[in-house]
Amino acid sequence: MSDNQLLTVKNLHVNVEDKEILHGVDLSIGTGETHVLMGPNGTGKSTLGYALMGNPRYTVTEGEIWFKGQNITEEAVDFRAKSGMFLSFQNPLEVPGVTLSSFIRSALEQKTGKRIRLWDFKKELEKTMELLQMDPSYAERDLNVGFSGGEKKKAEILQLLMLKPSLAILDETDSGLDVDAVRTVSAGIEAYQKTCDGSLLIITHSTKILESLSVDYTHVMVEGKMIKTGDASLVDEINREGFGRYENEKTE
């Protein structure tokens, strides 16, 4: 791999239980690049995100995942997280008994291996919550418990901005959000692009969240295979023509 290559996926086959969902996926993401993964519902986009993060429900039967020059195909979720990978969930889980603030602080300490001064942490957290237009009281509420759909997604982006991962995988972060919430979440992702020098893999079937973002590559997945890769203009093409032509290409 080149020095600029952050993530390389080679011929990845993934099963969920006994069914193969991904059929030989190849993907390369360089440092600081933003990639968009689009495709019809149920085509395997989220499966790729979970497999990259090491979710044990998703079994890699063939192929390799390389991250920062290391083969992580067999590594556990916590190893990947500490190495700088982050996955924003489509449906964030509720965690009773653990506040949003303590969850993020604990994750930061595990990632860095150092104790974090509470005062410095709270100042940074308040500043980031203000950017995302989040009520400061949410910091001391149990993680996602009683949060609206929009607040759950903002909490995910809050974690992204606080943890500053090398690679962020955002799975349908814009699903279920109203127009104002999409703008706010998009602003948070844009801030990550500008301040963290990290790479993004944005999994989506909508394009509203992409309007203010700089996109380097766009990929189309159909039935567990990458059908086409292009630049940001491919997003406009999909907006005009939909996914039908790519589904037809898959069957030809």
C-alpha cells in the first residue's frame, strides 16, 4: 500500500448467518478522502460498514481488510476503534445508566490511553454541542435514552467530532431527519472534514446530506457488488436517473 492509503478492502466476501451478502468487494480510501457509497435498499451497504468495524454477526469468509498498513481482518471491534475507526449507527442504541458525557470521555481515554482532565473535556464538549445546536443538558442524560431520532443522530456526530477518528463510517446518518436536522448534522460532518484531517465513508441513499460536503469518490453498490466508481458528479447522475440503470447493468 502507498503511504497515503488508509483503508484497503480486497475481494471481501461477507456472510450474515448462512447467507452471503457481499460478493467480492474492493475498496481503497486514502488519508483525508471522502467517499460516498450509494445503492438501492438491501443491497449490502450497511453490511460493508459493520464488516469493516468487525461486528461478529458479519462473518468474513474470503478477502482482507487492511487499515493503516495492518491486516485487521481478524481483529476485534475494540482494536479497530482504538486504531482510529468509527462507525455511526443507522439506529443508535440506548444505553441506560451511562451518560453521553461519560461515554465519550471513557471512549477518549481508551483511545488515547491517558486520563483526560475533566475541565478541559467539558469545555470541548460544550463547544462541540453548541456547533450541533444540542441542548447542553443532554450531556448528562443517559446515552440516547429518550432522545428523539434527530438528537440521537446529533449525538453520533458529537462523538465523531470529539473522538476525531482517522476513518469515520457514517451509516445512513441522515435517515429520518427533517431538513433543519440534516443541515446541522451536515455542518458537523463538514467540521470533521476541515478540522480532523480524517477520511469518510458516507453510506446513504439520499443526497441532501452531501450538498455542503466535498466528495472525492462515489461508489454504487448493487446486490453486494461494487458496480461503478466515479467522482462527485456521479451523485448528480444518480439524482437524475436513479439506480435503475445500475441494477440493469448488474443483470447484463
